[in-house]
Amino acid sequence: MKRSIRVGAGAGFQGDRLDPALVLAERGKLDVLALECLGERTVALAQLRRREDPSQGYDPLLERRMRRLVPLAKRYGFRIVTNMGAANPVAAADVVIALAREQGLRVKVAAVTGDDVLAQIRSDAPIMEGRGAIGDYGEPVSANAYLGVEALLPALQTGADVVITGRVADPSLFLAPIADWHDWSLDDFDRIARGTCVGHLLECAGQLTGGYFADPGRKDVPDLAWLGFPFADVDADGNATLGKVEGTGGRISVANAKEQLLYEVTEPYGYRTPDVIVDFSGVTLREAGPERVTVAGATGKGRPAQLKVSVGYLAGFVGEGEIGYAGPNALNRARLAGEIVRERLEGQFGEMRIDLIGSTSLNGRSFDANENPYEVRVRVAARASTSELAMLVGEEVEALYTNGPAGGGGARKYVTEQIGIVSTLIDRERVESRVSVREWNPHAETV
């Protein structure tokens, strides 16, 4: 029986830190480093960048991450799997090859495509979030199906040092190298379910080591400034031991793992991915020593006949303005500022909100019986069909400087184009993935 595979989590979202991934790469004794950097909105925004420039559309931090990680992968013998290809995995592969040329490294990169199904999505396709169809929303700019292990295995089987994808299910980034390592059948649904469970625990990186768990005085986590990212040792049956590099901040514990296990899981008896429908109800989590937790017991109920598709559409613009008030009577001055802006803009926007940050912004009301904060920041935001109309919001807030009430300061204004996100389903037979391979050998001087 083959030894366990060690898979590390190098990122949990697009803007995640790089240094914990470097620690894992250098000291984690990894077989695979997986970086999950793609969300529904980030892939839609990447599609917009690609429309403006066909050579773009990959993750903006790809070059910075790969410049540091690829040499470490070659030195320590692990592979990199990531969805940083976003809307353009092939261009992302070319970036990695260009870095290999620059650094004199022999590197093979496999790019997985086929998730872009915009041309196949009909306007009458029903959405998953409620009633209605795709055509009831703004102009679609992206439609990306969640690929799974079937799409990733051919890329791994090329022997690539780096596998770059677009939209795949987050757990599948971790499951694919596990299934490849142990040569699992994709119809062995219990093993696939256990590998998916491991991937789901790892996919948000620092959340598993206490980042999202920490609540000072109630759930203390040590040394958060130097939070380490997790890894999992996964055996041939899909059972795993979670851990992190010795000496890094954070904590691996059953409590952390329980919270992450249920994160974004609306149906624990039927968590759906492209690879399997997972039942988490039998999962066991146990302390197995300092900074070690074992995971076992997930089961599978077959494979979904359809794949989820994330659809991004043009949703207009949001205009925002902010201004702060401090000192005695700050709350009443802030309220008056909001009322002035509301009256000035009345009837021009279908949707507008005014938040008093420090008093009502998170809960819609104040829970302070005295309602007497010493400083309040007013934020006004409204949706508009054009950027010109959206600009009025910030202009009116900025005008409060000299037009009252007293003592306003620190005004800022923004206009942001909005991408809306809805979801639909597509028959998996209609989605065809492909693998493109790039290779640089400094001795042969060929690609």
C-alpha cells in the first residue's frame, strides 16, 4: 500500500498572504501544495479583464506567487495545483513558463480549460437562488461550470510540476492529487467523499488553523500575526491527519475543524460537488497529539448528473460617499448629514442606503441604550445604471464639508462597476474539459 500523501493549503482566497505558503513549501515536507484563489465574483471580474485584453484574465497575484513557489517546488519535490488561471489558464501557464525561462528552471505546466460555458447558457435557464431565469438579470459576461476531478486527473497524469485551472470546485483542487496518488476509482464514492471532506477542510487555509475561529477572551488563538497554514496526511482509504508546521502561529484543534467542516455547507447530509454527494453526518474528528486532528467517516451517495454554473452579469454601478463626525453630539450630526443627502438625492435612485458606521451599520439599529457614540462615520451608497449618475452620491456627501452639519471630515467618494452573480445547472455531458501542456527545458531551449 502506498504511503500517505501530504497536501498543503497555500491560499484560501485571492488576496491571501504568501508567507505561510512559503513556510509550508520550505518546511512542510509536502507532496502537493494547493492554492485556492478563485471565487464567484473574482472569476467574473477576470472574464471582464480578458475581454479587454485577451492575454489577461488570470489571477493578478499569479506571477508574484509563482516566482517564489515554483523554485521551491523544484527544490523540495512537491507539485503545485491552483485555480489561479481564473478566466485564462493557458495564459497563466505561459506566465509560469516565462518565469521558468528567467530563473533557468525546467518546468512542465498543464492548463485545464473547458469550464467557460457562456456560449451554452440559455437566457431561459432557471436560476438556483430563487424564481426567475438568467435573462431576467443584466447582460451575462461569464458562465463558468464547476469542474471536478475528472478534469484535473489528465493534467496531473502528464507529470506536470504545476497544474493551473479555472473554475473547479474548491475541494476538487485537493481531492484530485489525492485520488491520483492513491489511484482511486472515481466510482469509489466513499473514498472520494472522504477525500472531498479533507479538501473542504483545507480549502480556506488559515480558517482551519484558527484565523476565522479566533474571538479574544472566548476562543483564543495564539500568535495570529504569524498564522501557519494547514496540511493533511491522507491515507489510501481517505482518512487523514490534519496538522501545521511546528512553530507557526494558530492552532489545529477539533473545535477549529468542526467550524470549518460546516462552513458553507447548507446540507450536511448531502453536500454536492462535481465528484460526489457527501454525507458529513458520520464524520469523526479527534485530537491525535499536539497540533494534530484525525478526520474519518465521510460517505458518498453517488455523483450529481449536473454541474453548477456561476453566471456573472453586468449589474450597473454603485456610487458611494463617506464622511466622519466626532465629538459631542456626533450621532445627531451624522443623522442630519444622512437626511440632507437623502433629501438631495430623493427619487434619483431605485436603491439607496445610509449607514451610520459605529451606530447602525451592521445591525440596522443601535443596541446602545444611550445611543451616544463619540465618533460616527456616515456612508451613503446607491445603485445606478450609469457611472455618471452614480458619481452624484459621492459628490453630495463631499459637499457636506461646508454645507453642514458642523464638523464633518475625511470625506471620500467612489464609483464601482458591479458584477452580479447567479447560479444555474448544466448537464455534465455538455461540459468538455481540455488540457494544454507547456514545458521549458533550459538545456534543450525549447517549449
